[in-house]
Amino acid sequence: MKHYIRQKKAEETGLYYMSSNNYLEQKKNTHLYFRIGENKYAVNSDNVLEIMKLPALDYPQKLPNNIIGLLKYNNFVINVIDIRFFLNIEVPPYSIHNELLIIKTDEVIFGIVTDKVLGILPFDAAQVDAIPFVDNKMVIESLYKFNQETIFIINIYAIENLLKQHDAGREVDILSLFPQDDESKSIMTKRTLDIASKSSLKLASGELHAKNKYISFNLDNDSYCIELSYVKEVLKDTSITHVPGTPDFIEGIMNLRGDYITVLNLKKFLSLNTNYNKDKNPVIIVKCNELKLALLIDRINELFEFQEDNIGEQSESYFSNEFIYNETLYTVLNVDRITSDKKIIITDM
């Protein structure tokens, strides 16, 4: 089901911003958070179509300076921005390591350049604070408190309206921000060609539908993924407490803000190679069948979308199906089957 966000109009600026009541509506949703410079920002996961490494961009001479380039994406030519231009923050040179978020609203698609995507956040309305500064452009909607960190929630609808206004922004030589060496140019150009070769997204009734989103990860050298609808949170590392008398595939339990969650060692559970550094590996928090479970993995990769008609037949095993995306074979984890398996439940503590 498509997620809609109500909007209010600010009489003085003509911009749109999300009503604070929407945070109550969105508290069950997740947010994707990322780093830009010294700060961390987040957007609603429902509005993220794809994450990719920064490709080469087209830059016609007449672009306003808050747009760093244009990208052909699924038969659309989309604007790519750096929010630092809206916030009057110095913009350092880009590199092949920058990452690009493809964002959709009800009307447009655009890209946001980031330094690094960090993971997925749960959304708790109680952790939202008003911004302690004046943001005339309303690009920052609010502050979010997470693990003693402050994360800026981005108002993508304000950005949408700023793009419509074609604000010239401050004078910056945009082209000088991009790598000039031949190797970097070659890498970024190849990324652009790869994006152009991808199949088009489907449009229906004038609206863009982003179905079948997955978050991918590695166990050893093999690639797996989970439907994003099951994912509540991704943590880069966590402290795990061993529980005596449990099966060897139960790594232990973790305390997530007062909520004790069973940590499943996926490699042992799936009878794979079992080399882990349990205090350093990331975990994916999933919820299904009224059970919240932490899955211990080797490495988080990316968030992507894959069309349903390209996915194979469903299975009742721990792996629901397989598909190939960007020349990589992904095995889809059957979260429903795993969380309904009675042998993973710790009943005595």
C-alpha cells in the first residue's frame, strides 16, 4: 500500500512541510539514515527507491547551483542535489566513495548525495524534538534522538518545492567538486551507463509504485536479502550476552533500549561457515509472527528494489526464492519461516 503524507502550506514561504501529527502516523515506519560531513540525517524509508555509488552526472550550464547535476534514471531525467547548499554548509570535493539516495515523493524523483549510508532506524515519535535553530527553507523538519546521537530528519517535500522554485543558490564551480583523475572518471561513467541500462520502473495512474524493496547482506562471500517490510532496525555492532543451555545457533540476547531480543547466529542456523566476531558484526532486527529477532550477519550491503514478476516461485524453506540483480545472485531469506520455527524461542531466562 502506498504511504501518503499530509502536508500543510506555510503562508509566508509557500513551502510545504510535514505536520507534527504525521510523526504519530509514521512511528511504525523506519527511516534510512546517513552521514553528510560531520552530521547525520535521515529520510523515511518509504521514500527511498534505491541507494547507489555516486555516478557521473550531466551538468548543463543553466542549472541553478543547488543542483549538482542531472541523472537519467529509469527513463526519467532527475535532479541531483547536495543539501549542504540549502543549509549554507561548505561542500567538500566528491569522490567515487560518495553514495547517492534516489528519493521519490508523490510528484517527483530526485537524488541526494551523501558521504555514507549508515543503516535503518526505527521510528519512535517520543524521540522527536523541534529544531533549535531557524531553517527558513524548512529542509530540516526536526531532530531525532537515537542511541545518544542527534539525527536531522530531512523534509523531502520542502526540497521538492525548492527545486520547483529554481533558486540560483550561491555561486560555486560545481564541476570542480567532482574527481578530475581519469580512473575516477572512468569508474563514475561506468556507473552511469549501468544505471541507464536498467529496466524502467512501472508507472500506474501517474504514480510511482516502489514495491519489493530489499536490504541485502553477506554471509561469507554469498549474497542474501530480506524484504524491507520485515526490517525494523540495522545496528553496526552490539553487545551480546550468552545464555547458557540454549542451542548453539542462539548467539545470546541483546538489550535494545530495554527490550531483550534473541540473537540468531544465521551461519550456524543455516549450517554455514561459523566464523564471527560477535561484538563487531552487524545485526538486522526483524519482526514477524509477533516475534522480534536479531539476525547476526557479516556485512550490510545496500537497499534496492526488484520487480515482483522477476522473482522465482516461493518456497516454504528458510530461503523463499532466488533472483539475479545487477549480475549478483541473491537468496531471499524466508523471515516468516524462520520466526515461526519454535526451536529459536528462548523460554527460560
